[in-house]
Amino acid sequence: MLATQLAALTGADLSGVADADDLVAGVDAALNLGLGRVDEERAAALTAVAGAFDGTPAADLLADAAGKLAAGSIGDEHLAAL
């Protein structure tokens, strides 16, 4: 919906905005429910965010942090990365 509204306002093709909005919504949902016990849906959302950084210097750190969080063994450094 946000992508449609932005496209209407700007008159531009904003491909990728909907995907970015979905990523943010997934992380927001995970944060709303808390990170103490992450279910599969929230873990998938955090993994998707990490995947969005593939090819960047932060990719490995974010992938590791998402995996640790899903496993329930997150440390301060992983939380800070996310």
C-alpha cells in the first residue's frame, strides 16, 4: 500500500519500495512480539532483512545475527548488528 501511495504522489515507478516496506513490517512485528522467543515467521523476517544486505560488508554479520537470534543464542554483538 505504501508503494502505491508513494507512486501516486511522485508519479514515478518505485519498484522495490513494496519489498522494503515488507521487510520493515516483518522486523517491526518481531520487535513488537519481543526477541526472547522468536517463532518461525519472525525468524524468517529477520533472515530476509539479513538477505537484503547480501553483497555488502555487513552481510555475514547480519546473517550470523539472524541465525543466532532464531536459535535463541543471541549475544549483545548480534543484537547490535540487527
